[in-house]
Amino acid sequence: MAKHFEFTGDERVFEGVTVHRIRALVDLPELDVVAGDVGGWVESEDNVSDSAWVMGEAVVCQDARVMDSAVVSGNAVVSGQAKVSGSVVVTDNAQVTDSAKVSGSAVVSGQAKVQGKAKVNGSVTIMDNAQVCDDVELAGVITVSVNALVCGNALVTGEVLVTDNAQVRDDVEISGKVKFLGNAQVFGSALISGSCRIEDDAQVFEHAELYGRVRVKDRAQVHGSAVVYGKVKIKGKSNVH
């Protein structure tokens, strides 16, 4: 695609670099942008390509790349060596930084941050004050919200909800229709699959494995080399290992 924007001549300094306001040169019908529309801020023409667009007070700078039909809007920032592609939307005050890659139809909004070498692909929603960082990989229909943290080398696939201060970290592997709520913590090398639900300050850690419809709640702990499967409820002060 030929160059689809130009600098308007307006510029400002953002975190030590000069960024330039852009203006559309062509219509981008899939994004409801028409030629002449004023957009957001970029450091260089290389920051935005294809039919991607930056609008509002959003900033794309350093070596970051926004491509395909992705949109960065609001006061969002895409920086570092981050790559945003597909039909991704980064909006509000969200940040995609470092070497993070966000693709597919993901939405990053609110005060959310995607950092480090995180890879996000699919119908992923990262919102509120959630953080996704380090070498995490998210793929599927996943929601990370309400102060949740996904970090380390975690691999999360399937239809997963991480919310309400829950943490998924270290080398855990999550797949299926799993939910983490209410300060739940999963860490170490735990493996969880199926339709499990971890909530209410419960912890699953070390080399524990959960399969099926396991529910862990009320500060219960599953750890060590424990393997739990089927339709099981673990609650209260239970300590399974």
C-alpha cells in the first residue's frame, strides 16, 4: 500500500523523543477514516504501515511497528520494539512496550500493559489495570482484567479468564476453559487443563496438575506433585500435595 499519511507540521516531545501529528492521505473505510482526518502522533513514518492508524492523542514511537489494520487510539502508547498487527485495538491509556507482539483481534484497553517479550494472539482482551509481561504467550479467547497479572514463561491457551487480582506466573501451562478469580495464584510449573476454576485466595503451585472440572477455593492449596482430575472441589484449609 502506498503511503497513507503525512505529517501535519505539529510536533511535540514525548518521553525524550520528538513525535509528529499525522493526517490521512487516503480513505481507510474499514477504520472509518477519510482523507484529511487528523490522527495521533508518531516518531517516524516507519512506525505505521499498511492501513493501520493512530488517532486521538495516542503515540507510536521508537522502533515500534503498527501494521495491517491495527488501531492505536485514546492516550495509548506503543513503543520500544513492540509490534501490533492484525485488527488489534490498543486504546485508552494502555501500553504495549519493549519487544511485545500483539496480533489477531486482541484489544488492549484501560490502564493495561503488555511488556517484555510477551506474545498475544487471537481474541484476547487485556483491560483495566491488568499486566501481561516477560515471556508469556497468550493464544485463544482470553480475558485478563481487574489488576490480574500474567508473567514469567506462562503459556495460556483456550478460553481462559484471569481476573480480580489473580496471578498466573512462572512456567505454568493453562489450557481449556479455565477461570482464575479472587486473588487466585498459580505459579511454579503447574499444569491446569479442562474446565477448572481457581478462586478466593486459592493457590496451585510447584508441579501440581489439575484436569477436568476441578474447583479450588477458600485459601486451599494444591502443590508438590499432586495430580487432581475429574469433578472435584477442594476448599477451606485443604492442602493437597
